[in-house]
Amino acid sequence: MITISIANAKGGVAKTTTALSLASYLSTHGQRVLLMDIDPQANATKTFLELGIGDVAEPPTMFEVLYQYVMERKKNILPEAIRQVPSNPNLSLVAATLRMEQFKDLIKANVKRPLEVLKELVKPVQKDYDYLIIDCPADLSIYVENAIELADYVLCPSIYDFYGIDGLSLIIPTINEIKGEDFEGYRVLYTLFNPRATKVQEKLRDYADMLEKMEKVFPTRIPVDQGVKNSQADSVDFMADKNYRKSKARLAYEELGAFVLEHWR
Ligand SMILES: Nc1ncnc2c1ncn2[C@@H]1O[C@H](COP(=O)(O)OP(=O)(O)OP(=O)(O)O)[C@@H](O)[C@H]1O
Ligand SMILES: [Mg+2]
């Protein structure tokens, strides 16, 4: 199982949209995909609920899994929380809930290796999936640190603007801190891209240029596309629905998916 964590310290940069799109692409290309939502906001989870997966509050969610592992020392508990998406036999989800928010501090206080909780939890399902995609919250919390620790690859969606690149300048050093300075497996994906808005402050432009020179940036940028919002409003998977076949964002996400299939394995 290859783990791809989707992370940026900045909010609203299309982390969840990217996680959902990549999970959909890989699962419709013959890969067994587990999507893990570790964002207490639970946006990815809510999107799937619309796909008929059950009630948001219905346990077991990631909260119960963490609680049983951290407070009750139980192991092999992740499988119970995995829900298969009815419309897609290759796609499964572990749901998040808001209750995860208050639980962060208890992890650090109760576990010897707090960064390795997710790593331990996924051990029993390693062989059941080809890809684990983790949708992270917009912070540098213990959840994100866990997702980075576990990741084979980290994908960092960002808007090409002041706050987006600033978010990158926080998450990338965190990745290097956890994975080591020589870790090669992270990439920036520019999202919500507007070709007319490419001006950022000089200092951030230097940082963005450096990432570009280090070949850390995907050449494909995900354009702003109303189809993304429309499909989310209609609760349809825009990567699979025929009405969105020509959506520019979908075509760009297909390029990303093809890259992942070829190189991240
Ligand atoms: N390519 C796109 N074109 C237009 N709108 C988009 C695109 N990608 C994402 N969006 C919209 O941008 C908003 C933020 O996207 P998303 O929720 O995926 O970001 P996020 O980084 O996961 O946010 P958060 O930090 O809150 O978890 C959403 O309303 C989404 O519909
Ligand atoms: Mg999100």
C-alpha cells in the first residue's frame, strides 16, 4: 500500500478536492483505494455521505479508532471503521468527526510515540489496498504530523498567492523535519489556478521559484473551474460523471492521476 498524504498548512487550497479527485481517479483505474479523512471539519466525509455511505455521526469513525488505540490500547481496530462506497467497489472511506478536534492533546499525553499512531493503525490493512489517500486539516497538528510520518509521498496543494505559498513555507520544513532533509517524495500542486493572477510578493516568489528549480512542482496546474463547485453542489463525482468529461479541472486532475499511477507506486 502506497500512502499519499494531502497537506498544506493553509486552508481552502483544494486539499479535499484533490484528495477526492485522486481517490476517484485511482479507484476507477483498477486500484483499491482507501481514503482516510483526518480533518475534524470532515469535508471529505460529508461528500461521501451524499454518496450514500451512512450517517455522519454514526461510529465508528476515526475518532473511535483513535480513542480505542490511545486510551484503551486496542490494536487492529481500523478495519471496523472502514466503509465501502456503495457506488464504487474499489473505494473505501474512514470517516472523520468534529470530536477529533478535542482529542489531539490526549494523543501526545498518552502514547509513547505520538507521531506513529496512524502508522500502527494502518498495519492490519496494508495488503488490502493499493493506495491510502489521507485528507489532512489545514494546520500542523499531531494529525498532520502522523500523516506525514506515514506517507510515502506528500502532495501539497496550494494556490499561487501570498497565503498559499506562505502555507507551503510552513508545511515543507515540517515534512523535512519529520522525513529528513533528503526526503524526495513531496510535490506542490498549484490549484484554483488563474493564469491572470500570478503575482506574489518578492520573498514568496523566491520561495516558489526555488521549489520550481528543485523540480518539486507538478507541471500541471489545476485551473479554477466552476464545474468543481457545481458538481459538489449536486453531490456528484466530477471525475466520473459524464457531464464533467470536458471540465478543465477534471482533465488536469486526470494528468495528476496518470502521473501518480506511473510514478508513485
Ligand atoms: N479547481 C477548482 N475550481 C473552482 N473551485 C474549486 C476548485 N478546487 C476547489 N474549489 C473550491 O474551493 C473551495 C476549497 O476547496 P477544498 O475544500 O477542496 O479546500 P481545502 O484545502 O480542503 O479546504 P480546508 O482547508 O477547509 O480543508 C471549495 O469550495 C471548492 O469547491
Ligand atoms: Mg479540506
